[in-house]
Amino acid sequence: MATITATALHQLLQDNAAQNVIDVRTPLEFAEVHVAAAKSVPLDSLDPEHLHEHHRLSLEKPVYILCRSGQRATKAADQLAKAGFPNSIVVEGGTLAWIEAGLPVNRGKAKVISLERQVRIAAGFLVLSGVLLSQFVNPAFVWLSGFVGAGLIFAGISDWCGMGLLIAKAPWNQKA
């Protein structure tokens, strides 16, 4: 999988602003802060066949993919490669690396909790709920905590998080 640094992409954009740059974070994350040249194409609604017509991306040029830190961009690049787009390039470190490099971004007014933090909050809440419910309501509720723990192990091994995909579709993450 091809990658590019944030500073190298910034230089490319300085030389030729007509580059294909997409950001696959949730609409709310995009609204909070994003690279000016990026178009919002959330990972959960990424449709490689419609990139050209809906987002006016040139199929002949490389597609530079951003997310928060690089994980979702890697998944998007895999999707694009499977759909026949060999020129998908992940921006190393994502938007965080772009900001750390001191490169210009567009900032919205709202502050959001990152998707990764939302998953940790939800997982912690479910585990704590399972423990408390098993102690005070019915011992079988301990399986809720076990289920969440198994899901976290699976997410760590496979790099696929069902809870993250579900939370990304939550109404508070869809507001732009």
C-alpha cells in the first residue's frame, strides 16, 4: 500500500491544487477540522464506483486518503484497491500528522469526541454495566462484560471494530 507524508502531500497541493484528496472520517469529525483540499467521504458510505460522479474525482489521478490517524484511511485504500483503483495513497498519520506538522487546516466551531474515544467510552460503559447488573440484578449479566471483552480482543487482532462502525453511524456523528 502506497503512503505519503503530510508535508509531501501539502507540497503537491501547493504545486497543483487539483489533486484527489478525500477524508474518510465521520461528517462531524470532518466539520471540526479538515485539510482544505479534502472532500468528506465517510468510510461507512465509501462507494468507489461513485467517487468520480459524486465527488468529481479524476480516475486518472492518485486518490490521497486522510482520516484521523491512518487506520480508516488504510481500510478505505483496501476498499478502493479491491474495486480496481490502484492509485490509492494513504496519508501517514492522517489529520493528526497534518496538524502536528503545522500545516493549514479548516476548523469548525464545534469540538467533537473522536470515534476512537467514543468506542472506549461505550466499551467501558458496557463492561461496567455488565458487572454492576451481574452483582445487583442477575449474575448472568456478567456475560455482557465478557461479550464486550471478546469484541475488543477481536478488534485488536483483526483491526475491524463493529462497535466503531456502529458508533460512526450514530446521529451525533452524522451532523455536518
